[in-house]
Amino acid sequence: MYLQTSKYQVLSMIGQGSAHQVFKAEHNLTQQLFAIKIEKRPKSGQIQDEIKVLKELQEIEGVPKIINHGMTPDNKCFLIMPLLNCSLRDLVKSQPLSLSNILAIGLSIIETLEKVHKKNIIHLDIKPENIMISQGMQKHSKDQILKPGYIQLIDFGLSQSVRNSKFLKNVFFGSLNFASRASHKGQQLGYKDDLESLFFVLVYLRNFNLPWSFRPSMGFKNMDIKFIGEMKTSLFNSMELSIKFPLEFSKFVSYIDVLKHYEMPDYSYIKDLFIKMLLSSMKDQSSTIQSINYLGNSKNLQIPVENQLLYDDSIETQIQEDILDTEAKIISLSEMVRQYNTVQIKSIVNIEY
């Protein structure tokens, strides 16, 4: 692979999707490592679309920064970004996550989504592979997780502006396991669909699977989309998905359920729920949350809490591959229609042990 810049040496491929590849590269002068995302086919357009979105989001801590971008001599678009440590998919395979860490990850992504949504952009492909940690994680370090920019939301190749409403219906956005129910049905999509996908991600991190993860494929993508969508609809408000979380998690689910696609979520309410869950998941050792920042307010609160992590002794030792979670695609639902009848809290900056 040859870029229009000679500053970087490509070392190895670290991942790929249906339309792109990701390489590890080294800067020839500084020896600093970066990630280069490049199209598999010339002028496919997805990376160019992602670059446009990322330029609008560059001030957001939880979104990767653009280092460079351009075209290769053979007209393939490329994007150079910081090299991140690993995805949540890889992380949960190497080490089980405590409830507190999962909730901290959820709170961090919610804060990022709030800022992305206020730019009138929806991600539309939230899944464990697209949530990265920027550096190695200590085993039980919520203060590390909640540090701005530690958790990164990546891959904005499918992202859309909510103003493009005509492109946000009658299509399937996302991956089979983590797409929202509305996406499965071809309904109008909006802010709530990112939150719903995040809900499925958190359940996956807690349980190591989703009820529809290991169902054999029916052999036709449209049939899989329909059947898994029906499973999600039937189980969404059930205790089966929320049973390993505190009570507030069910309130989070219920809130997603009643949101309209065009409504901006009440992020103060959602973050308050997650902070309450985070506090309730700690016990046995006194600690202090050093600062809880209020939106539009520089005041900090000092709250004494119990700090020993609530460990889950029933963690499964074998994590099976999610065989149905494929590269996110946009799929027209026209074939399916023909085939079937039927107090504002922002963040916890630091928790000391």
C-alpha cells in the first residue's frame, strides 16, 4: 500500500470490514504508531463520508482525532488516526468486566453520544467492535474508564445527520446483534436507536452473549433481520436482559422504549441513573468521589460512598464467538416487505480506592 505521503511505514494489518482495511503504521521520523483506515475498492465513498462526520466531531473527547487523510495513487481514500489499544469485543475475551466497570463504560459512551447527538449526528453502528479503549486497562479502575477520551467511539462510516430523515427509514442500519428494533423493522431512525444499541452492548458485556447471538442463520439475510428483530421486540422489556443489573437499568430501558425517534434524549436523567447504579455496585470500603461535574456549573460535590467492587462469581469462563454479528451494512427492506405478511450530572472524574 502506497500513500500520497511518505511519512508513514505500514507495519501490519490489524482489522478489516467489508469495504475497508485497517493497518498499523509507524511515523518514519518520530516512530509513533498510528492506525490507517483505507478503502478496499477505489471511490467506494464510505471513508470519505466518515471523514466529513469526524471533522464535525473533532472537539469531542470520546471521538478519534484525524491525523491525516487523502487518496492513494490508485484512488483509494485513506484516513490516519491514533492507534488505540483494543475494542470491547477483544477486551471482554481477555478479561471479564465487573458490573461497576461495565456501568462506567456505559456512562462514558452516554456522555460521548450526548455530544454527538447535539451535533445532529447519529452513529447507527454501535457495537463492541466500535467501542475502543485508548490504552491498557487496570483490572478494576473506574476512574481510568471515566477519564475523558479513555473510551473512544469509532467507525462513523454509517453515521447520518438526523436532517437526512428520508435516508433513515426503509433500510437496515447496523449489525444483526446490536441494531435497534426500529432498524429491523425499517422504521424511521433517530437518537434513541443509538441508546438502544448501547443497551444491547452493555447486556452483552454483562452476560457474554445475547439471546439471539447463537441462533443458526436462516440462510437469507432478510429472514435473519426479521426473526432477530422479533426476538428483540419480545425480550426488550423482559427481566431476561436486565436481571444482572441494578433496578435503575430497567428504568433506562423503559425510557428508551417511550422515546420518539425525533426526541433528543434527556441525558441528565440517563446519566443520573447510571451514576446511581455505579454507586450501588460498590460496597465495604469507604471512598470519595472527588468530583461530579454539573452541566453549565463549575461546582463539585464530595460524596462519601462504599467502594469495594461487587464481583460476579458466576462469570462464564468460555466466551463463544458471536457468529451472527457481521460487518454493518445498509440493506433495503423492500424485499422483506414483499416476502412477509406479517439535577444534571455530567461525569465522575475520579474514584480513589
